[in-house]
Amino acid sequence: MNPIKKTITLADGREITLETGKLAKQADGAVELRMGNTMLLATVVSAKEAGEGVDFMPLQVEYKEKFSAAGRFPGGFLKREGRANDYEILTSRLVDRVLRPLFPDNYHADTFVNITLYSSDGVDMPDALAGLAASAALAVSDIPFHGPISEVRVARIDGKFVINPTFEQLEKADMELMVGATYDNIMMVEGEMNEVSEAELLEALKTAHAAIKEQCVAQLELAKEANAETKREYCHEVNDEELRADVKAKCYDKAYAVAKAGCADKHWRQDQFDAICAEYIESLPEEERDEKTPLVKRYYHDVEKEAVRRCILDEGVRLDGRKTTQIRPIWCEVDYIPGPHGSAVFTRGETQSLSTVTLGTKLDEKILDDVLNQGRERFLLHYNFPPFSTGEAKAQRGVGRREIGHGNLAHRALKRMFPDDFPYTCRVVSDILESNGSSSMATVCAGTLALLDAGVKMKKPVSGIAMGLITDTESPKYAILSDILGDEDHLGDMDFKVTGTRDGITATQMDIKCDGLSYEILERALNQARDGRLHILDIIEATIPAPREDYKPHVPRIVTMLIPKELIGAVIGPGGKVIQGIQEASGATVSIDEIDEGGYIEVAGTNKASIDKALEMINAIVELPEEGKTYHGVVRSIMDFGAFVEFMPNRDGLLHISEISWERLPDMEASGLKEGDEVEVKLLEVDKKTGKFRLSMRALLPKPEGWTEPQRRERGERGPRREGNDRGGDRNFRRDRGERGDRGERGPRRERRERGNDDHTNE
């Protein structure tokens, strides 16, 4: 196939180019996407046959960024790309969530979508292009797919919506959403915002969908030119329609009765539903039982799903007996665990989060070193979902994609309400101890409670709620469900999570599984979510009305200070020697960072004494020496002409032999000074040209009775013109030390005459 290109022009004039038939031609579909200097390659391969016994869609989406795309080496010892980082996993999930519902229900072949970033100049954001690239690869393949789809990022910048903003533009946005959709329907939404209204969110969705429609048209044209409109034939299911009808006839009414019972205990409900299926299987002839059991279970699942949905639509009765707008019972408690710096339990029905907060120093920041994202993060949130939370008997392995995705949503919900000038690094950890619907929203609520318990002065408390939707394909009837159960999520047509304060939405995530969802239904769902969100906020604020006035006693205390940039090196010292010495001597943790205003220093310690000691040592370093001030110093070295005394950290001054006492000393041995002696000295002078310091012990001693200046001259000394303002000391003493005078490169005239050179100009 010869290469085929299609170009999509965005509203601001930027162009996206799709090309197929040039790279990776052995894949079922491959498309190269370019936007400026950003280049992605998306490939898709699907097995010809389904695995034995597989009755689901085994789809795997992998998004990968090459460090060479930005001209960088990977970090670490191996210097090559490794396992997917959180950003790559989150991007993969964004694509997966749009593609997965659009494969035929009876298509069960292993399918792999790979999207790789090969080039980027750091201007355009590649994650917003990944969905388009993946869908285009499917469009030019023969894989059955009810697409095409596309994804765009929509951001509101200075009051205007921008499609696929650049990295620089996004920094100014007060609303950011990733939206995935077909030409007709929105399928996925995820994003964060600064307390926007429901109407503003809907406006953003409409803007994004308009841009997606143009990109879907371009893919259809690309598929037509590539002769890829005909898809492969397949047969991945063997059905027995007579058995299907019999299962429905004998099990539907029983399943409907269990659904209508409205029992809040999910284990009782599940046991009752399982018993109906088991009873039917037992009724089969023994010789047919093993062969038909897999089909019976599949058909019964459909019967149970229909019974639950009809019960909600016709009777208005949910599985646990609630009304459609009713929130499950909530109880919560703060300061639940003594060890962490903040903790809380939030329980809503059969979903429970135990969240903790740990406050640390700048040294605890998370270092980001992704291909296109480098920096540090001071607010962290981690979500854990152990198997026991759903009663599963299996080992807990590493963190999976689901945990990363749910944690990211909760992080986005809370981070915009985190205080801007908070001095600590903050880590929130949510452990889900029970789960039956919306554990990510329980994490948002428990996280808010734990932050307030830790004394974090949040801008406003945040709560979250998950909404569901049941629609009728044969009528306009539908039901919007507040605070959905896990079963309602599985059996329903929408999972719509909304978080926010009393004044607006801070984050949202939506997955839609049905066609033709109108903006009218979305608007109703958002307004119903707002009512539920405010109800939960009432309970949170009743539990803890405001942040703790002070941190708990075992929280490390942090004091910050700002120093001039030129003194940063003095505080750090060669090889970090000085700052390490401060930490060892004080027991406090000290970090320093260069900002526009100067050197930003954080001193953290578990007690006031250690912080005060560190501050004292830092202040001594950054303090400017003051003429006429008395200092406590240490003798560092002894010379024939005097001693060098460290009177401030990293600052030595000359204590000349003539400034040790009022009596004339024949040599330094007579002074009695030794290296390491602690002495009180007065700073007489800071030489403006050389920056050298002249010290005196004598100036702090009482003057002997009858002492006069002529006596000094008889001793060959020369006193200061004014006390504390000697112009560098007696030239005779400087000559003894081998120093020159303070007249540039020329020494005293007496020296020049002794050298036989009195030609001033030649010197």
C-alpha cells in the first residue's frame, strides 16, 4: 500500500497529520501522527481467533515515551527505558477507557494497541494525541471496531476554551479536561478545575466534542482511501438460543425478586443471585451439565443484569433499597491513629477508606524525571486497594493500573485546595478497607478529613460522589443514581465521579457505556451530584469544622528564611561540608533552594532547641561582619606576626601581635595563644578593597593607667587615628609580614627606598 496522508487543522491554525502505509506494515494497522515536531506511532494487532473459554474483550493499551524523543538520556544505572511510569499508565488508561466499549460484545480475540512517542520539542502535549493515533490505527485495520473515536484536551485560558493547548498555555488554565468521544457520543471525561460550575463544565464538553467530530471525519476518509472499510469476519461465541430463552424464562422472576428485596448486605444479595443460577444448573440433565454450565452462567449474567435494571426503572427500587437520590449512611472519625501526623476513617455504606497524612521537609519531595516532565512535587496521594477489601482470598501484589488511576483522580480533586504557601511536603495515603462502589470518592472525603486533622489549612474542604445511570433502550425512561454500588457500576450505563467544594467542581471522571447520552441527562446528573456532594460536605464539616489550630506534637516543625543569592554557597560549603556540619551539630534537617528572590532555606526539627541551634549557625554565616562589634572566635593558626581567628563561620581575621595586649610582646609565644583557643575579639576594620578583617583583643581590655600615645611611639608602634578605624595597621608590622601597603600594587615609600627604586611611575 502506498503511503496515505490526511491533515486536520485546529482552530488556531496548527495541523495534525495522519499517515499510514509507510511504517510498521506487518501490524494489522499502523498510523504515524505528527503535530509540529511531535511524532507518535500507533500500531494495533489482534489475534485471528479467541482463546478457549474467553468471554470478554482482552484488550491491552500501552503508551510509551522514548527519552530520545526529547534528546535525553534515561536516568538510572541501566540508561534505558524501563517499566511504564505513572504518567504513561494514566495515558494508557485514558485511551483504553474510550476504545474498550466500542469493540463488538462478541469479539474476544487478544488485541494490543501500542502508542510510542518518538519525537517531541516540549511544545505540544502528546498525551492528547494518543487516542487519535490509536483510533486511526484501528480505522486502517480490518479489526472490528465501532469507531472511530478521538480524544482532545480542552482548557479554559483567560476565559476562552483552547483545544490541545501547549505545555506553556496549560500553566495558565483554570480548567483542564481530557475528553474522548465518537462522532455521536461522548465516551470518557477526566480532568481538574478551579471550582467551576456545572454549566461551565458542560460548555467545555460541547467545545471538545465539536473538535473531536472533525478528527473522526478525517479518520473515516483515511480508512476509505486505505480500502480498510471492510472488517474481518469472526466467530468467537457459540450460542444456544433455546437455552438462552429457557434461562430467562426460569430465572428472570427469581432474580427480579432478589433485586426488589432491597437488602443492603451485598453478600446476601450475591448468595441469593448465585443460588438461582446454581439451582438452574442442577436442573439440567447430568450428561449435559458440564457442557452447558459456561453458557448458562453467561446467559444468567444477562438475565440478572436486565432484572436489576428493570427493577430500578419500573419500581424505582435499587439493589440495597435506596431511592435514586439517596446517599448511603456515612460515619467518619478523625485522629483515628496516633502515629501519623493526621488520620481519618470515612465509611459510606460498604465502602471504607482509612487515610493518613505525613508531613515532611523539602528533602521528602517527589522528584519527577519523565521524558517531558521534570520537577518536584510537594503534595502526594497514594491509593491502595488490598484484595481483602472485597473479601477476596488472594495475595496483594504490586500497585496496579487501577490503583494509579483512582489515586490520580483523588489527587487532582484535592491538590487545588491545598494551600499555596504550605512549608511541608505532604503525603496522603488511602487504604481501602472495604469496597462496594466509589472507593476513589471515599478517598477524597477521607483525605480531606485527614488533612484537616493534620492541621493543613486547606482553602476549602472537598467531597466526592459517584453517579450512575440506567437507561431503557426501548423508551426514553432513565434513572440517575446517586452514590452507586459496585454492582450498579457494573450493570449501569455510566460511572460519573464528581468532586468539589461548596462553590464548584475541582475534578471529574466519567465513563459512558451507552449510545445517545444527551447533554440534558448530563446536566441533570451533574446537578444531582452537586446535591449529594453538599450533603457529604455537611457531614465532613460536622466531624471537623476547621483545620487543627496547631500541628500535633510529633510533627516536625519547619522554619523558613531567605538569604541573598551570593551567600548560598557559604551556607552549603565545599561539597556540602558546611550544611552537613550544621545538621550534625544541631540535629535539625536543613535544605536550601535557589529561587528568584534569593536562597530559600527550610530548617526542620522535632524540637525547638535543634531548630534554634541550626538557625543560629546559619545566621552566623549569612550575617555581615560589623565593624566595632565584639565576636566570640577560635584561634585557627599562629604566625610570627599574630594569629588568625575564625570570628564567624568561614570568616577569619588577623589578630596582629600588637592587638593582643597593651603591653609590647616580644613574640607570639609570649602571648600564650594556641590553636583552638576561644577568644573574645573586636572587629576593628573591614578592608573595603581586599575584604580582609582586622581584629583586636586589646580593644576589649582596660587601658593601663598612664598609658599615652607617645609611649606607643617610643615602642615603635602607631596607634589608630580613631578607635575602631585603623587604616590597616602599622606599616612596619605589615612589612614584617611581607605585605604591601594599601596603595594599589605599590608598597610603602620606605620599602621602595630600601629596594633602591623610588620611581613611582615604573611601579
